Amino acid sequence: LCTRVTKATAQDRLKLLRVLGYLKRTKKRVLILKIGKYQDLLAYVDAAFAMHPDAKSQTGITVFLGRALVFAASRKQKCVTKSPTDSELVALSDNVQFIELFAEFIAFVTNTEIKAPLIYEDCTAVISLVMEGGGIARTKHLRVRIELCRQALKEKKWRLEYINTKNMIADGLTKVLEGEAFAKFADTVLGTSVD
């Protein structure tokens, strides 16, 4: 909705009223920061391919320290990609340096050693490209992104694991979720889910 402010339509107004209605009904819901091992930094990175009228994709990222959500963002990607795999690769490569810096910051503030952050990805093709190499990167900027991630992974700056799309928390930051999927997402990010 924020990108539609200068050229809003009647549909945009209905969407805004829906969001405001949700906020009004849930104003008593709060973010709960659960105690957990603060040495465990978990990040969920996801992308939704070609979601915008200009064919750019949407990136979502959530970062948990222990069991507490400490960062969440949803951003339009800066470049157009040719496939869902490319958009997932762009999302991952755009966020790994932030995740590395976040881990360094936590280690500095707590004066303890932090395990290499664990990044969850739901695209097996991206995991394969980053961990094993190969594949055909159609453009130089995508080859650079693959190699950037491969190098950091070899240096053990972070770890990468597959997660099923149903369990991808950042999915709620890339596309509209409804019903049970939205309730699960909201409970997870607010810290109200039962573990």
C-alpha cells in the first residue's frame, strides 16, 4: 500500500480499510520476547517472484535471536529477475551481509562468541547453487551473487539449511497470507505460538 500513495485506487482504499480493521481488532496483541539461547541467530529469507507491476520481486526477512524476533523487513527488490530462483538468490545475497553484521554486533554487545548464523531458505535450487556451484547464471550480476554467497559459506560466516515453504516464516512478508497460514505467521512473529 505504501507504494500506491500517489496513485491510490478504490481497491487500495479497501485494502487500507482492511489493514486498519485488523489493527483495531488486535490492538491488545503484543510482541513477546521469549528467553532462549542468545547465541543462536536464526534468519529466514524468502522472495515472491514478480509481485509488482514493474515485474520486480518482493523480499522478506526475519531474524530471531534465540526465540525472540529482533528484526523483520519486507522490501521490493531493486532489480528485475527472470525466474523465482533468481529472485530467491537476490533475496539471499542482499541480506547475508546484514545477517553477518548483526551476528558481529550481538557478539560485541554480549562479549561472547556467537555461533555462525543459520539462514533458512525454501528454494532447493538456490541452496544447490550456493553450496555446490554449477548451474547457469544468465548474467554477470547473478554469478557475482552466487560467488559472494559461496565464499561466505566456505568461510563459515553463516550456515544455510533448507526449510519447507509451509514453515518459512518470511513468507508472510512477501505475499498475502489468509486464514490459518496468517494466524500461524502472526503467532510466530509475535512470540505467542506454542512451542
